[in-house]
Amino acid sequence: MKWFDYKAPTTLAGTLADFDGHPGAYLLAGGTDLLVQLRAGRKETDLVIDIKHVAELNEISFDESTGLTLGAAVNWADIQEHPDVKRHYPSLAEVSSIIGGTQIQGRASLGGNLCNAAPSADSIPLLIALRAKCRVASVHGERVIAVEDVCIAPGKNSLKPGEILVSVQFPAPKPSSGAHYLRFIPRNEMDIAVAGVGASVVLSNGTFAEAHIALASVAPTPLFVRAAGDSLKGKPVNEESIEAAAELAKSAAQPISDMRGTAEYRRHLCAVLTRRALHAAVKQAQELQ
């Protein structure tokens, strides 16, 4: 590994100043991706900025009217165990428990997982389905972007030079709503998904009032299938409606063939997993009615 300098600012302003003043720097939150890449020589830098000491980047807060805010440096173990997450966003607590093993969950961060922009990331389809938004900041100001607009290519995100992901914000859950993430993996744990689906629904009088569906591992980026969710709006909650949405998700997939599965197999999985994820989301929503 090439040598590098290390900084550990304690304020967001200090972090932004350090990052803006050194275009080649990398941010360290959990380090589960960055340190591996530095050791392997896939990335090089002469400055690493540790953001684990910035309070604003480690925030977990919930308000019944505005929803949930998760700082970019919050690790998955803390998300998984937080009482407000478990009560109001159970699907988010569940997906936190399948990202790597226990040791990884104690270090890996929400923001790092998102900004790493892996097409197979398990968390991102659920973040999309939950309609999360990202607060991004630089020394020049702030902006908010939809989570589905963060990943633009494998390993590449849409943040501009000098920008930092500060937090991910989730709207307050609506009555009779539910969400679920489901993946297919060759082994029982700690493997890369062959395909994954995140789905959320809002039910009203036996119909779908809202639905959102996103896919993992079947396109160059996590894929928001807006048409599949929109197809459910106003439709009765039944197998026919869900099957039609599943076929739309399958059609939207852009998979490749590799050692973990063929493109045809991945398309088939998209339909199967979409059906199952929707059924699970519906069940959760019905239990909350």
C-alpha cells in the first residue's frame, strides 16, 4: 500500500474544507471497501479523511412528521439495532442484517455502501423503494438528490468534486404501508446477490395506493423500475396485479451473464423476487392496517 497522510476532522465544515482543498483525497467512513482497494492498488491517494468523528455524519434521528435521518457514516449494526428503525422501518433493519457478517456490519457505513455504487449493493434497491433522498454538501452549499440518481455507473456516483454525502433522509411511513428486500444468493450468507428486489407499497381499501420497485445485480446500476410500481396504482391487491408488475420488472432488467448466473436466469429471478417482495410488503402493510 502506498503511504498517505491521515486527517480526522471533528466538524462538517472542517471536513468540507479538507476535502475541497485536496481533490485527490478519499473519505474513510467504515473503510471496508476503501482499505481493500488501497491495499490492492486499485486506488491511490496521499490523503485519507476519516469522517467517523463528525457528529452530524453519525446522526440517527426520527420525527413522526418528517421521518428518519441517517448520517452517511452510520454503520449497519447501529441501524439494525436502533429502536426507531426497528419500529418504523423494519425492512431497513432487516436489510442491515444481511450486509456482510457481524464484523462488517459494525464498520461498514450507509454512505459508503451508497457512494461505492456497486450494482449488486443490497441496501440501495430498498433505499430507492422507500423513496429516500440524499443531502449532499460542499464548501459552496448544499443540495438534495433522489437516491436513485446517486449511482451512475459501476463504482461511480453522481457527487461533484468536493461534495460529501451528509445524510440519507427517509419520509415518514404512511399508514398501511410496507416494504421488503429479497435477494437470491448461491450460498446462505455473505455472498453477492445474483439478483435482488426492493419493494414498497401503500394500501387503501383493498387497492394499491402507491408502489415502488427497484432491482439489484441486473443492470450497470441499481435500477428503479418506475413503470412496475406505477402499474399497481389503483389496482386491486391480488395475484394478477402483482404478476403484471413482476413481468414489467423482468422486462426492465439489463443483466449480463457471468460465473454466478446467465442473463436469462437473472431475468427470471427478477420476476420471481418481485412477486415475493411485493407479497411480503403487502403482508406487512396489512398487519399495520
